[in-house]
Amino acid sequence: MSKVVIAKDLVLGYRNDIVIENGSFSLNSGDFVFLTGNSGSGKTTIIRHLYGELKPKDGYLNIGGFDMRKISNSKLMHLRRYIGTVFQDYKLIKEWTIEKNVRLPLMIAGISESIQQKKVTKLLSQVKLAHMADKYPYELSGGEQQRAAIIRAIINEPVLILADEPTGNLDDYSASLVMDLFKTAYELGITILIATHHLPDSFDIPYRHLHIEGRKLYEVS
């Protein structure tokens, strides 16, 4: 089983503020992982480091064969083509329609128009957004925007998906559709890390559980 992420003795934080110390973990190809912890414990900090937005203060972090403390900007841009991200604020482009927002990773990858259309249509239908394809983000509810953001993250079948509180502000219906999307991604063999306050009450696929408490990151067996 190949390693997608290898972290050893990580020290993460901002300037003089240490958020995670001596964190060690790995993510294997095809893993489904929940990352839990209280507000401010460091979940978003870990997501930002795994995406390469921040560099570790100390320790070793390797993602897809790249040392994240030494990675160049050009190699980071290359690596991000294989990482799907779902942020708390969605990060949809407000001047673009929902369909075009969802297409973005396929456009960057140079996928043909016909394949783009087929994938976009299928996934928008799956999350009950087909009728919103020509709308703009401000015309959608928060739950609808989140569903569109998750489609964008998985549409190009990346190696790794990072999701920061993807269901935190959603109603039960939207949350259920969102988790079904992640299950679809898991069935494709994509490695998934979801940061969340709470584990789902019921979940029918095998998963791992990482938890943060008191600056420590550990796996719950």
C-alpha cells in the first residue's frame, strides 16, 4: 500500500505560536480519515500545511514524494493538480456560473469539452444541482454552494482530497448528499481527509480516526 502522506515529528504553527508539536502520521492510498478536535485545536492548520499553503516549522512532511519544507513554487503548483480541496468558505469564483466553477479542474487539466460536459452533468445531477448550473454562487444557499465546491474537488479524480468542516453548517439533507459524494470518491480509490468537530453517527465504510488534543496528534484505534 503506497503512502500518500508521511509526517514525522511535525511542528506546525504561526510565527511564535505552536499549534501542533511532534505530530507523526501517514495517509495510505485509498484511506478515508476523519480528523477531529475542538475549535482552535489545529485541524485547519493541518489542512493548510497539507495543501502547501504553510510550511512546517520543524519535522518532516512528504506529500506525493515531495518534501513540503523544501518544495519549490513550481513543484507545489504541479502537486496541487492532484489534490482536491474543500474550504470552509467554499472559494467559488463569484463571476462564474456554478457549471464553470465545477469545470475548473478539468479545464486546467486540458480535458476535452465533451468529457467535461459529461462529468459536470453527472455530478450536478447526483447532488441535485442540475437546475442551478447556470446560476451564480450568490444565487445559491450555503448548502448548495458547499455541494458545488465538493464536486469541484472530486471531479478530476485527484489522488488526495482535503476537506475542512465540509458539513459543519449544513442541514441534514445537504450533509447527507455531501457525505455520499465523499463515499463516491472513496470508491474511486481517492485518499480522503475530512476535518470535523464530530464523527458521523453512522458511517458504512471503513475509516481511520486522527484526533488533536493539547497540541498532540494521535490515532484513535
